[in-house]
Amino acid sequence: MAAAYLAVAALSLLAPRLEGFDAKGRRSAEALRELLLFVRTYYPQAFIALFFTDAILLSAQAFGGYSHDALFAAADQAIFGFQPAREFYRALGSHPWVNEIMFGSYFLYFGFMVVAIWIPYAKGDRAEGERQMFAVASTVAVVFAWYVFFRVQGPKYWLPELKDAWYSGIRGGFFVHLFQNSLARTTLSGAAFPSTHVILTLTTLRLAYRNDRRFFALYIPVAILILCATVYIYAHWASDILGGALVALTLPPLFYRLHGRANRFAGRLGAGQGVRRQK
């Protein structure tokens, strides 16, 4: 994994050197140039999973691994009068096709959040693609740092009956079995509030609206299913969803507007380094 991430980083550093590359009619060379420039724009996406894992591991160390789940369990109880995660767990055994839709939606999120911000690049607007990538990457950086110091495990780790039952015995199809054999066995406790699924799903939906209304229409039902799935598979407290929505409404638009300033600042840094090299 380390070698793969280093390779992505190396490609991202190499890509700017190809900005003025003249392919001289060679399709293979031009295709390589375009591929490297694409990597240059979107390489931060390759690191999201790594940093998410790091944030979880670090959260177990900060403050002795103290968890704030009791607060969120109480909040869900106060807001709804019951525990939504517990009620969904009780319904899991009744409807295999609903399980399949919900678990499938939870997996669709990964492709959903990655591909949407490629649309501007595909339409020839690389500057807009960079702006959107900056907004997403900056939001993720802030939220992952938050996870380290504000640990919330989620109901499947906190509520005893859910932790004991885990996901064994759930009926469904391909996606249910995929979850049981992969993600369900990994340790993802510590990054429940605010929900990254909610933050990036709503951010993606907003950007899809900006990029192409046709894609937005397709994304709406998928986004609704993803938001429901986060609680249905009891990965999150319902209040995690509210927190994720609040972050999605504030941080990504803020960073989107700050992209120009950040780009100019990076340019000044680069110019300063060039002066030092000349000296």
C-alpha cells in the first residue's frame, strides 16, 4: 500500500512537467500526458481511505481512546423517543431485498463520491475540477483531524446487542455477503460523527447539480438511499446524519470559495522557491 501511494504521489509531481509537452501527433504520448494530468488533478482521492484509517487508529490513542457515544445515544433517544439503529437491526431479518438495497447503497457511495467530480474534467473544464477537488480534500482533512480528537464509535460498536450480533445471520444477496466478508470485519470505530458518508454524499450531490443537471437527477435517488443506509446498517447514530448534513452545508462551499486564494498562495510559494534555487 505504501508503494502504491508513493507511486501516485510521484505521478502527481511528474504531471506538471508535461504541461508543455508536445506529443507531435503521437496518440500514445498524448494519451499518457492526459492521464498524468488527470492524476495530477485528482490524486488526493487515492489518499482518502489511507487517511481515514489513520484517523481511526489515532482516535483510539488520543485521550486514552475515550468515546462520546453515550452522548449521541442519549441524543437519539431524546430526539426520536427510541434508538433508530436498534429498530433497524430488528427489521434486518425480515426483508432480504431491502437489506440488499441498503447494503448495496452503502457500497455505491464509494463510486458515487469519486466519479461525480470528474465531470468537469471530462467536459474540458480542468480549473473547475481542481476547484471541486480542493473543496472536497480540504473538507476531508478537517473532518479527519476532528475524528482523532472527538471519537464516536457508532451504535454497532456501542450498543451491546448490536455488537454481539454484528452482521451474522442477515439475509440478502451479493452486497450483503460482500459486507459480511469484508467491511464488517474491519475496525471502523471512532469516525462516526459527523458521518463522512453524509458529508461526501451531500457534497457530491451539490457538485453534480453544478456540473450537469442530468447527472443530478440520477444522483438524487442514490443519495437518498445512501443516507438511509448509514443508519439502516447501524453504522451511525441518527444524530451523526444531522451533524454530517451541517458540515456538508458549511465547509465544502467555504473551501470552494477559498480555492482562488489558496491557489495564489501556492503560486507565491512556488515563485519563492524558484528565486531561492536561482540564488
